[in-house]
Amino acid sequence: MTADPLVASGRARAPARRRRGLLRVFLPTGLYTRSLLIVILPMLLLQAILAIVFMERHWQQTTERLSRTVARDIAALITLRRNAPDAAVRSLIDRTAQKDLQTSIEALPPDPLPVQDKSPLFFILEDALSGALREAIPYPFWVDARSVRRQIEIRVRFDDEVLSFRMPMSRAYASNWHIFLVWMMVASLILIVVSILFLRNQIRPIQHLARAAEDLGRGREVPDFRPRGAKEVRQATMAFFAMRDRIARQIEQRTAMLAGVSHDLKTVLTRLRLQTALLPEGPETDDMNADIAEMERMLEGYLAFARGDAGEPPRETDAQDLLREIVAGIARTGLKPELAYRGPSVITARPDALKRAIVNLVTNAARFGKTIRVEGRHENGRFTVTVDDDGPGIPAEKHEDVFRPFLRLDASRNLDHPGSGLGLTIARDIARGHGGDIELSKSPLGGLRAVLHIPA
């Protein structure tokens, strides 16, 4: 059976997708931290490679050269001492070695040499020194670089005695390697500090641009924002200014057009209402007045949707009083909504637009339910309003559909109820204009739960 090439290619791409998923989990999400990683990681990798090369090549080669020098000195001392005619000459050789070569010589009984133990810490030193001694002297020997701190002991065994040579470790060991590492660390720290300062100045204009775009989305003015930073950031800023001006012109043109349409249509409706007032009262005139009232409500709904919350500046608002006023208005229809509030009362928002959005949610709940519960909450910099009802609710698969303009659901919402199908659309548009959103879910009362949340 021939394998499907699409399935095979999908399986081949699966590990790559998993790797990208792991990278997204562990890598930082901010541009500033990612830029720092791009600068710092190659620098640290280069420093690590240099350190490894230095330790492997320079340090080991230097140690080997010093070890060969020590081995030649010991070979010469052994030859001189073994060929000395008497004890006085041997004593002179010992004093000369101590004075000029920093090497003390001691004669020991001809006992067997200890077993050589290759510790990983001193393996390079002992291995290099042992190799040099093996080439320089034809006698058994033993090297110890760890019993006495910063000293090396070398024992050479003859038939009649064992000679012990003690010397500083610096004679056979490159002891200044740490200076190179310290310089590398200091240089790395200086480069990292310079990178942080430079990247901070480069990233700050991008952060200002992001905040300006966010404020524009919430309808706030950005008076002190100006182009700065790199050329590409300045170009993006100029494009942002052009976009802001186009949006302002579009809103201004739409508002002017809607004002004219509203004036013309309201003039026609006023004439119709005057004409019906001159007709004799009866069922026909009552139906005509009801249709005219419905047309006026629909016209107001269309204008509210098209107008949005443009033109109203954000200001400090008492959210608790706002909710009380809305609930009191619904209570005048005969219902008794429940109201609860938690947190500080003062928030920063467009009060008229926010009131319109909450009124739409509460009116929607009052239209289809008998029990209404309204809860306001101001916590962690967010203002949330939850509206529950015990109506028929909306199927979960249609929670997003109801926010489309002019959509009305036949199954869960009765078409006999007045309205234009724009209430939830206007409410979500206002919430998103504040930088928040509206979400629908199943209510504990059995109907619909609408949650409005905005930054406060």
C-alpha cells in the first residue's frame, strides 16, 4: 500500500513543530529580552570556546614545557649528586638546588615507591610531568601534586636510596591561567552592560509606539508622542500617524454623514407622526404610531452602532453609582434586579458609552428573563460587570454569532420582541474600544451570562 505523501510530510514536520513549541515555551516573549539573548548568547559561546581552546592548547602546552624543564633539572641534579665524590659535594649540590632552582633534595631509605594515583584535578599536571620525567631519567619515579598545597614532590628510586625532590608547583604548572579568564569575564561584563544600555535605547521607541497604538485603540489622546529611534522605527511611527489621521477623518466623515441622515429621516418620521395625529383615532392609527415608534427605535440603534463611543474622552467615573442608576432604570419596568459590587468605585472610562454597553446587556437580560443578577467587580486593574438571567439562553455554538450586526436568533430569542439586533454588537464594540471585551457563557440561573471586562 502506497503511503500518502501529505501524511508522510505531515509526520516529518511534526518533530519540527514540537521543537518550535518547546522554544516558544522556554524563550522569552519580549523583544528587549530576545534582543539581549541574540547579543549575549553568541558572546558567551565565543568566550566559552576561547576558554576551552586556551585550557586545551595554551595551558597544556605551557605546562608541558615547564614539566620538561623540571625533568631536565632533576636529571642534572641526579647525575651530579650520584657522581659526587663525597658528602661535602653532595651538600653543596643540595644547597645550590635549593637556592637557584627552588628545589629541596632529601635522601630517603630505599623503600618501594607509592602507587601512582591519577586524580582528575591534577591529571594534566601529573601526566605531563610524568611523561617528561620518563624521557629524562631511566629510573623509577613517583609524582605527587596534591599532598602538600602548591608543592610538587618527585621521588626517584635507586638501588641504595630514594631521592625526594620538592619544589613549588609554579615551576611545572601554568599558574597564571586565571588572569586570562578574569580578563574575559571583565570584558564580557563590559560588553553586556554596553549592549543593555544600547538595546534599551533602541527598544524604548518601539515600546512607546506600542503604547501609543494601544491608547489609540482605547480612544485616548497621545499628545507627547513623536518619531524617534532608528530609521525603521521612525518610518513605523510616521505610518502610525498617517493611520491615526485616516481613522480620525473617516470617523469625522461618518459622523457628519450620519448626522445628515438622522436629520432627514427624523424629519420624515415627524411628518408621519403629525399626519397620523390628524387622523381619527382607531386601531389603524395605533398600529401606525407603533410602527413609527419602532422605526425611531431602530434608527436610534443604527445611529448608536455607527457612532460608537467616538468623541467622548475617558474620565474618572463612579462605577458603583453607574450600576445603581442602570438597575434602578430596569426596576421601573417591574423587575427587581439584584446588584452586588466589590472593589473601589472609581474607574477611568467613557461613562456614557460604558453605560450604553451595560444598559444593552441588562436590557437584553430583562427582555428574556424574569430574574436578573448584576455584579460589578474592580480588582487588579480591571473592571468587570457580570449580568446573569434565567431566560432561555443561547446555544454555546452561537455565542459568537450573536455579536454580528442585525443577527437575531429564532430559536432562543423571540422575534416578537422589539429591537434591531444591534444591542450586543454595540456593547462589544464599546468594550473593545476601551481595550476589553464581552464574553457569553451559561448562567448559574439557567439562562445567559454576559461578562464585560475593561482595563480600569
